[in-house]
Amino acid sequence: MRSIGMLAAVTGTLVLASACSDDGGTRPTENTAPVANFAVPPCTINVACNFASSSTDDAAVTEWSWDFDGDGTPDANTANASFIYTTAGDFEVSLTVGDAQGLSQTKTSTITIAPADPANTPPTAGFTHACDAATCSFTSTSTDAAPGTIATYAWTFGDGATADVQNPSHSYTLTAPTDFTVTLTVTDNGGATDVETQTVAVTPATLPNTPPTAGFTHTCEAATCSFTSTSTDAAPGTIATHAWIFGDGATADVNNPSHTYTVTAPTDFTVTLTVTDNQGATDVETQTVSVSPPPPVAQGCITSGTRIDCALDVTARSTIKLRLLGISCDLQGERITVPLGDQVFLNVCSRAVGDSTRIFGGPGDSAVVFEPGSQVRLRFNQGTARAGEPAPAAPAAQVTGTFPNWTINFEDGDNPGGPGEPDFTDVVLGVEAEAAP
């Protein structure tokens, strides 16, 4: 038979009766109180602060009571709990744990609540660049307001290449001047970013100059020819100048000139174009250009606006001379040009009656010979009105005579009359054909 141990409560005294067993049994293990424990986490105002109990017991912890602000009032009763502090500073945190047998222990620690972190200000991206031929150096000028700092740099150079250092250098591969779009993205320690984009002009290293290639096309309508340069120059060269020689002593220096030849029969001219590029290299193109005299029109004069065109039929091989027979300068700047649209023959207001000029000069001032069936063509340009005077009426002209002598009476419209009337004497021009050898 076994004796059962008994506990008896006596006022002020705990009496333990002997316990024994006739089968040699041992005494039960005595219960010990739990050990309260927890770590103090770093916490910030207005952000949940998380606490975790690491308390132990010889059996098991069954109760937890947290006081996070030291006011003696429990704030949570779970092993793990959180608490939001609304003010910064130091607070007493207490954890009381208990076991199933009613034993308990308390641990108290001080926690410091930090003020809120200032709002992060994004960085400002920026950079400068300098290029030597195709190699460019980039310098970041990016900034970030304290306490932020720039943590990373991300460059894209516009040709597929990238870099992640603060101040990179990059060499481009190219054969002609090229613009590239370069982008820098900076990120600060708070994760904020900014982007700067610039256009970077890059030129290749100096290459051997390739001479230009001269070329041109031409079209002629009678004796007036239009020339179009088709010259080219390999990059980075460019054609700087055009020099034309038309084969009759005339020249031009524009890209696409027009030129009127003085001919009385179909004639071939050797036209030369010399082009020079921006490095001084040249090339020459030479072509034979065939021109013809203007087709004949009816002998006489035609008025068009403020000008008169006159055509005179030549019936024998001749050279032509002009003689000023009469003049009355009612308008300023009256002149006669020949051939149509080309060189100025004379300003009649500056010439004396009786002046005689052989105007149709060829290369070396040799006279141009008019063949039978050709025409002498003259243009009279009416002068301008004097200050304060109204614009004059249209001019008129009358041809009298036949080959080899003609007389042309020009009326400039200042005091308009009609052919044959007494006032039709503003300019009288004699045209004389002389037999050519």
C-alpha cells in the first residue's frame, strides 16, 4: 500500500507531511518561475514598433502582459505585439510572463523613440561634356539635398553603349559628323531618381580628303543655255566654289548659271566647270554645248510692257554697225541692249547724236558675221519717270528701210504719239549692214 503526499495549509505556516511509498517512488519535480526576456528594437515616431518575447519556462510560458509606455496599464497580452509611439523620447517597456502554475516574472527596459526621418528630396541630374574628335568625356554635375546622397549613375550614350561610373569617357565609331542623344539617370540613397538628356555633336577624326567629282548637265533653247551642276564630294568634304567658262569669253561662279550666246548660225562651244572643295581639292568637267540662233520672227518691233524687241532680216553675209541719229531724253536711263537680255549696248541719254558703234563683237573683239537668213535683234528698255511724275505709257517703235540700212524710231511713252507723228523722235537709231569678207 502506497502513502499519498499531502499539502496542508496552516495559518502563516506551510506544513509538508511526509510522503513515502512502500514501493520506493521519488518526489515530484518542483516548478520554477518563467524568465521574462525581450529585445528592444529601433523605432521611429508614428511608425509601428514591433516587440517579440523571447521568454522561457521549464514547462511553457502561457501568459504575457506588455506595458509599452510605462503608465502601468497593460497594452498587449500576446507573445509578439506592436505599438505606435506618437512622441519621440525614452519610454519604459515592461513584459510580465506567467506559466500554468501561476508563477511569473517581469522585465523592464528603456526604449528610445527617434523622431521621423525628413522627407527625401529627389536628386537633380546634370552633366557637362567635352569631345575631342570622336572621344567624349562626361562629368556629372548632379546634386542631392542633405541628408540624401547620390547612390548610382546610369549613362546611355546614344549608340547602344552604357556606363555606371560618375564621370565616364566614351569613344564613338563614325565616318561623318553625327549627333547622339546622351542620357544620365541618377538615383539617391532614398530611391528617388532624376534624368538629364543632352544632344552631343561628334565628329570623326580627320580623314584623308577625297577630291570632288565635277559634273553638269545643260539644256539650250536657241542661244540661251541653262547649266546645272551635278558635282559631288565625299563626306566630310563639301564643294566650296564653282567656276564656269562658257567658251565665248564669258564666265560665272554660281552653282547653276544661265548664259545667252551671240550667234548667227549653229555653233559649238566648249564649256568647262571647275569645282573646288573645302579642303582645296579640285576637279574639272568639260562638255561641248551646241547652240543655235533664235528662230526668225517677222521683221519689225513688238512692245511688251516697258520694252520693245525689234528684229531685222539679213539677206547677205554682213557685219552690223549702229549709229545714234536722234535723241530726246524725256525719261531717265533709256538704253538699248543687244542681243536680247544680254549686254548693254548704250545708254542713249549719255551718248551724242552721230555716235557709231560696232556692237556685235566676238572673241577678241572680232566682228560677228551674220549669215543670209539670220536676224539682227535689238531691245529698247524704256527709262523710269522722274520723281513726282506718273509712270509713262507703254513705249512704241517703227522700223523703216530694208537690208542693208534700217532706221528705228523709238517713242518712250512720255509724250506718246504714233508711228509717223512729229513727236515720234525720242530715239532714232540707224542700223547699217556692211559686207563681210
